[in-house]
Amino acid sequence: MSPYLAAVRNYWALLPAIAICVGLLLLYAVPTLVNPQWTSSILGLFKQLPGGDETEEPAPLGPKQIHSRRMLAGALVLGALALIGFNVSLNREANGCYQVAKAWGAADDRKKDADPCVDKIFGAFLSDGNGEVLEDSQQPVPGYQVVKGKQPTYLKWIQNPPKRDGVSLVFGVGFNCSSDLKVTEADDKITAVIDNTEPCPPDGQIEVITIKLKKPVGDRPIVTVDGKPIPKIDPDLPSWGTVLKELATGG
């Protein structure tokens, strides 16, 4: 399978059933759109008269009947396209959440990977990045994301989505260490650390913590332990164009 079709909850397992439904819909709809009389004649072959008499030749359809059957066929085609779009949409969200969680450093975990928008990456429940640094030593923060203008799409789809009004920074931290995130803002820099003396172990879950700053980030560096710059990342769900391209090319 292509990298896009990651081993998360595989909504593509629904595809055979959807393909059968779509095939049956199109089997009726397409010929009906071309010539409603064809499908009327074919369906008439399956009708039996009382007493086992031979079926009669179907009467020609009138203009109103042709119009109504074409309208029905058009609705069925739209329904078939909606089924396909719904399946692709589910996969876009699931695979997108998986990719975003991996970008934040999540480890693979079969149970958590099964439904990534719920179990693998989610909004903060209690952590908000506020508070004083208390430990003698801290751990570095692996990455941050700057929010400018349009908000990352994945924030809308994850479990417990954070409030996005006025958000300046996003941090994705392993669930076991998320409560230890401390972010302090100064005029010349922004500092983010994990207030724990022990390194964070690999974690299959990422908690997303959004930070509202007093003023825009501007040119201020965002640093962590020992003043080292934090890597900037920009994860998000793939665009529809990317999804369709990947599906078409199998890339």
C-alpha cells in the first residue's frame, strides 16, 4: 500500500462494499441517462404475467416519464459519488491525524493507531503550558508550530479540539509528559521546557497544547533548555488535491 494509506483504522476495508453499491447504482443510472427506454425494456423482461403468459413489449415512455427517470438516474449518480467521497473523506482524516501525530514524535502503537483522531492525537484536557518551572533540570521540547492566519485543519478533527481563537503557538507533547510543559514569554524570547528531571519515554499518544501569547511571536526566538532553538514544524492534514493525487498515482 502507498505511504498515504497508512496502517490506521482502515476505512478502505469498506471500499469493496461501496464499490458493489456504486456499481449497481451506475449499472442502472448510466444507461437510463443515455436512453430510459433501454432500462425500461430490460426491466420488462423480468416481469411475468399471471398464468405464465409471455411478457408483453413495454410501452414507449412518454416525455414526462423519460424526464423523471433521468432525474432519478442523475440522483443515483450523485449518491454514488457521495458514497465515494464519504469514504475518501474518512480516510483523509484518519491518515492525516496519524501523519500529524508522527510529525509530533508519536511512536507506533497498534491500539492507538486504530483510530488516530481519537486515541493517538487529541487536545489538552488539563495542560495549558502555564506555571512556574520547579525542577532542578528540565527536558527539551521537540518542536513547535506557529499559527498565523488560517488555523491548522487537524485541530478541528482531533478529539477534544482546543479553542482556536487567538492561538499563537501549538506544541505537541507525549501524553505522559504533557502536564510538565511550561511556556514563558519574555520581550526578547519565548521559552518552552518539559519540567521533569527524566527524559520523556517514547509515547504512542500526543497531546496538543495551544498557547495564547500576549503579543505576536514576531522576531522573538522560541527556545528550550540551555537556550537552544526549538525545531519549527508545520504538520496538517493533506489537502484534497494531494489526497486525490496520491489515490490516482498510488504514491
